[in-house]
Amino acid sequence: MSMPPDDVVLTDEVLMPNPIVVIAALTDPLAKQKNVTLNDLRSRRFILREPGSGTRMAADQHFRKNKFRTDIRLELGSNEAVKESVAGGLGIGVISHYALHGHQKEHGVRVIDVDEFPLKSSWHLVHLTAKNLSPIALAFKDHLMLEINGK
């Protein structure tokens, strides 16, 4: 999870960073611009993940904190759909940097240089504290932590 709920008692370990970035079509003038501000995005239409996704919650929280109102054109259920819509020129998007397979540009979109982005976020490995993990789940958790964090 990227934003574990705080109304459930969970065992929560940070798995790895999950930077959230703004993307635009390669043909969009913003793709070549440096030092873009939120104010520069006021007239832009946004393509975002669906409400309740960790990426969307992080973006919404950041926009609220900065009193920035987004003009949402589309709310989509996958990173691929967001990337394809942005590449097609329907708007700008906010996604996890890892949705671009760690690259600055991919499939017709590019990360744009927006102030205060990337947003700092993390992926968490969580489970209900009241539940004991099975031996297989414990082995999987240990394997993940070793592979990703070296611990």
C-alpha cells in the first residue's frame, strides 16, 4: 500500500520510496519547460487515478495543502490508462514514477519539472496486527524485505 489507513490497527513496514510525478505528452510545451509552478498548471486539465488510490490521495493532499484546484478531465483505474490518455493529449497526469518503469519518459509521455514534485511517498508492507501471518506469508515478507532493502 502507498497510504495505509489510520483507522485500522496494522503492522506497517516501509518497503521502498514511491515518488509521485507529473507527466505530460512529449508534444506538450510543458515537457520541455523547466521550473513549472502549480500556478502554471491552473488552466490545465488533469487525468488522475480514481479516488481512493494511494497516488490520488497523495496528489489530492498536496493540492489541498497548496490551495490548488484541479480541473479533472478523467479519473481512471490504472496507470496505463492515465499514461495513454496523457500521451493522447487529453491532459496532464499524476502517477508513480515507477509506472514509467523508472524512466523520465516513456510511451509518449515525459515527467515534467514541477515545483515540489516528485511528492515523497512510500510503499508499505502491511497486515492486520491481530492476524498472525502464515509461515509462507512470513517467508514471503522476509524475502521481499531482503530483496528490496537488503535486510
